[in-house]
Amino acid sequence: MADTRILLLGNAGSEALNKILGKPGRTMTRIEDAEQFVKAAPDHDVVVLDAVPPPRTVADLCRELSALPDLVEVPILAITSTDDVEERIRLLEAGADDVMIRPIDERELDARVEALDLRHRRSKELRPSTLVAATRRPGRRLIALYSPKGGVGTTTVAVNVALAIGARMPDAVAVVDLTPMAGHVATHLDIKPKLTVGDLMRDSQGMISPEILRTTYLTKDARGIQVLAGSPGPSTAPLMSGEDATRTLEGLLTAVPNVVVDLGSHLDDRVVASLEAADDVVIVVTPDFPALKATYSFLEYLSEAGPRIAEPTIVVNEVYALQTLTPGDIENALGRRVAIRIPYDPLLYLRAANQGTPVFASAPTSQPARRYDQLAAILLGEDAPTAASESRRRGLAGIFGRS
Ligand SMILES: Nc1ncnc2c1ncn2[C@@H]1O[C@H](COP(=O)(O)OP(=O)(O)OP(=O)(O)O)[C@@H](O)[C@H]1O
Ligand SMILES: [Mg+2]
């Protein structure tokens, strides 16, 4: 395997950096001038920002690098002296993939550079090719997000991808919460609509009328998307048949050209009907055995007796600080290609959850936001991952020694 090419912005001062970034298997180039550094960055696998010459700051440079199309995939490791959460958030928001605090621990630096390098190699393998995906209703697109296991980030991915599509096509996307309980989409967006899916289910005229849906049930969010909220609590959750779900989604698609629907993690008639109606089916999975097993079983069910649905787009949501399974492990376990991985980021997500502003809106140049933008491109058919549907059936047993 070729050496990992690392570009360091800094002076010769740090022994840990020189030793770890230049160890066998890595080739380090050190540059002290920021302009030259930016020019050289695209030819590298990982860039490290140590000493940034004034007047620029590390955050300025993260922003500058993130804005360059050639550098979208090149991971940025920012090094800072302040052990301050706000500073970390600022750097992540500015586009850093990872942040380390001085003094640098050699083993930690080694592990983080390794992880960033793996991520870069992987994203190169998954480099998209252009392919225009057809939809069932010309000019209209229904994107359904589902996970056979709860708590994996399905709602998070749904609202962020809706915002990413909204950023490309203002006023042309609605996000709909068809989960049976608790209306998390509205919570993630911090909106309190008067009417929800629960009310709509009692309004058979409203369900099929784009005009009524637009004027009465869809709430315009300040960030450029429309929202149809789910039932606020279990007691108000409507019993929705498959026909109701199809009718509602068809009505919404007439009102708004792109509809993103959060289907949660139960498998009932509404979910099956929504999956069947969708142009894109996104399955969210976390890198752990329970989620992978549930997803594997769901994919088996689809291939054996289940509903006929669009080829699923698999999104791995990295919700753990430690990466114990490689993307290859996950693909082997599922027997499918992974379309995209959403990076772990406790700080940005915690803040997003507590403030009701999804990461795509609160930190638009951050790594997770850029991944959501890429996912939007894949789903819209601008970029399709190569061999997205290639089968790699090997099953779970080989990976975990479990079945
Ligand atoms: N990549 C990530 N890194 C860190 N935290 C994350 C990440 N993705 C999601 N989270 C957090 O995980 C929590 C659960 O996310 P979310 O509500 O989207 O899951 P869900 O699959 O929709 O759950 P449910 O099954 O309850 O509907 C949220 O607090 C969210 O902020
Ligand atoms: Mg949810």
C-alpha cells in the first residue's frame, strides 16, 4: 500500500508531530506558509494544522480548506492549545474533521491520523459517479428513511438530509414524520405545529388535497423546508393503514416536489406502503451487532418475501467514539455497499439536539453537514455511489463469530 501522504502546517518545533506523522508508512511534508499549504493540500491524504501564521487562525484555515472543492474528501486534523469546548465546536463548525489539544500524546495522535487516513481511503473508493436516477412521478421524489432498529439516528439523518435538499432547492422539500410515536421530527427542528399527522388522519379530504395540505397541515420552517409533524404523544398516535400512508404521501408529493419521510423503526402497514411508494429508500444503521443483525434480517426479508422496493441506500451513522468495525466489516456483515458514513460528533449533535437546530443548519461547513450534502446529492441522483447495489453477501457470522 502506498505511503499515507500527510501535509503539516507548522514549524519544526513539535517532536511528537515529526515522529508520528513521519513514521514508516507515512510521508510527511511540512510547510510554514499558509498560501503554499493550501495549494499543496489536495495532493495529500490527511492535512494537519499545527502552527498557523497570523493573522489567520486555525479556524480561518479550516474554513478556507473546507470551501475548496478539491479538498472535500481530505480530512483535516486541527491542533489547538485551549481545552475549551467552545473552541472545539468552533473548529468542528469551521470544517475540521478532528481536533487535538496540546500537549500531544503520541499514541493518540497516531490513532487519530490512522482513523482519518482510513476514512479518506474509504471515501475515495466510494467516489461517486454521475447517474441520473429516475423517479416514479416525473419531477417528484419521495425519500423514505427507515431503520429496523430504533435509536440509530434515523430522525437525525431525515431532518438533516431534508435541510440539505432544501439548501439546494429552496421551498421544494417537505419532511414528514410518519413514525407512530412522539413526533421527533418537530422536536429536532424545534417547531410546534398546531396540526399533526394525527389530525390529518381524521381529515380524509385534507389527506388527498395538495391545497389543504399546503395551507393547513404543512408548517414552513424558517430554514427553508416544510414540515408535517408526527403525533405529539403515543395517546394521540393515529392508527394509519397502508392506504392512508400512500394517500398522504401522494398528496404531499403533489403539494411539494421532494418529500422526505421519517418512518422510524417499526414495521407495519404504513411503513411497508411508504417504502413501496418511495423513489429512494434509506436504511440507517449504526456500527454495532444489534443494528447490523436487525438490518441484515430486514434485507433478507426484502429479498425473500418482502415488498418490492427501490434498492436501499445504506447509511452508516457513526454514533460511537470508538471505531471498532471498519467500513469493510460492515459491508461484509450486511452483504451490501455502504453509500455514505456520517461521522461521530458528540458536541455538534448534543448542541443541535438541545437547541433544536440540526447540524446541517447550525454548523453548515462541518464534516457531518458536508456528508449530509453528499447524501442529498446521492439521493437526488446527482451522484450515485459506484456499485451501490453490488452484492457482497457473506453474512454476519464471519465478522463477529456470531450468527
Ligand atoms: N453521528 C452522531 N454522532 C453523535 N450523536 C448522534 C449522531 N447521530 C445521532 N446522534 C444523536 O443520537 C440521538 C438519537 O438520534 P435520533 O433521534 O435521530 O434517533 P432515531 O433512530 O430517530 O431514534 P428513535 O428510534 O427513537 O426514533 C440524538 O440525540 C442525536 O443527536
Ligand atoms: Mg426517530
